[in-house]
Amino acid sequence: MVTDPSARSLPTRLAADTRLFYLLPVLALFVPLLTNPYTQFVVNLMLVYVLVAVGFNIVIGNLGQLAFANTAFFGIGAYATGLLMADAGLPFWAALIPGGAMGALAGFLASVTALRGIRLYYLAIVTLAFGELMRWIYVHADVITRGTDGLPVPMATVFGLALDSEVKKFYVFLAIATVVVKGTSNLLRSRVGRAIVAIKDNEFATASLGIPTARYIVLAFVWSGFVVGIAGGMFAVLIGRVVPDSFGLIELIFHFAMVMVGGFGSLAGSVLGAIVLTAVPEYFRSFPGLEEMFFGALLVLVLLFLPKGLASFFARYLPLFRQRFYRE
């Protein structure tokens, strides 16, 4: 009797997915053996932007809302984590979760506009204004944020271990990114995730089935804010100083480009987009002017030839990737 591989039980398929998911983090454990301190810093920055892209894609890709408050979530997470470490004396591990929670609170506030029926370009403008308002606060609330001079972040510690090298930061960041991305993957595969995607497809039809769409819209924004807030806390520790200019319009465009290049609504695409747009431009830094040209050319090429992002390219030629990590 021949068994159809597609008819395997759900627990078997989930176990296979889990093994494949953890393959990349396990291989990444050996990255520090191949890097110098600067290259390792770039790799650490990749891990930060992986979470930024994953969080942004939840709202703009999976939920289908043109909400551009991502830099607000990012900045709030960075400042909250930095302030708790600098002023309250908390270690990094104890400050990071509250930083993510502050990002989640910002996500809740951003969701209020969507719940009031503001959609499309109007939602984009309102949430964009929210991000710019937060940057204005970072500059002018200098008693708390240290204004344009920036907030110095003390050396991070995790259970007494000082993260005094890029390698140590890498292993902590890799663990955080793995847990958060896996949690997001589980969320998107759950009933909650299916409801979020259904809202994107047709919000009114979803509501007609008795699904509380407002609740799931709020959940999507809150989880997005939490994930990006966690990334902000990691960014604060990685850079060592939080300045308002790190959370402006240019940064938002960079976040959007990562999602677009990777693929809207694709978790794997978010990871790919963050890695490509963080790593590849570093090659062009030795050639002044080419970095911006590469960035613009890449966006144009993706729009023309891969409108569904890099994830669709891998799905086209790698059946296993398509089966496990890609959804139309």
C-alpha cells in the first residue's frame, strides 16, 4: 500500500516543520568562526532587522493594513529598554520584555485608528504622523531622552554575563530572534493567524461569519508592536546609544523595503529581506554613491520581476521551501 506523503498526520508535519525551522539557527551558531568584529556587528544587525521586518509584515502583509507606525514601535522599544537599563539599573534581560511591552502598547494605540474605520491612505498618513510625533518627543523630552545628544546605553548583562563583545551579543540575539520568530510562526499558523489573513482577504465577509474582526486587528497590531519593540531593545544594546535620527522617515522606508523585497505576508520572506538589505549594501560601502544606487536598483528589479518578493523566487525553484515556508 502506497502512502501519500501529503496525507501525513498534522503532528508529523508540524514536527518536520520544527526541524526545518531550527536548522538555520543551528548552522548560524558557527558564524562567529568566519567573521571579524565588524562583520559580526553586521550579522548582529541582521538579527535586529529580522525582527523588525517580521513585526512590520504582520500588519502590512498578513493583516493587509497600510499602517506605517513601525519606526514608532522601534523607537519606543529602544528608548524604553535603554532608559530601564540606564536609569533604573535593570540588566538587559529584565529591561527587554518591558521594552517589548511598551512597543505592544504603542501597537494598541495605533490599532485604535484602524478600529475607527480609518483605512488605506488615511491610515498610512495617521500612523506615519504617529511615528514622526514620537521622534519629536525624543528630541524635545530631553530631560528623559537626553534629546539630540542621544541616550547612552550601559553595557548589557544577561544573568551576570557582560555582553562585552559582538560574539556574545550574537548568541544572545540569535536566541531571542529564534524564539520570537518561532512564536510569530506559531501565531500565524493558529486560529488567530488564519483570522488575521481572512480579514486581509475580505473584512466584511470575515465579520459575517461571526469572527470578531476588531479583536484580531488589535491582536495583530499589538503583536507587531511587541516584536518590533523587542528589536528596538536589541538595537539599543547593539549600537550603545539611542538617538532620535535612528527612527525617522528614511528608517521607515528601509523597513518597508525589507518587507517588499522579502515578500508581503511571508514570514520567511521577512527574514530573507532583512538579511539581503542589511548585508549586501555593506559590500558597496567602499564605493561612495553605489550604495544608494544598489538600493534603488534592487527595489525596481523586485517590483518588475519579483512582485511577490524573494520568497516567491525560492518557492518557484525549491518545492520544499514552497511546501513548508511559502503561502500565496
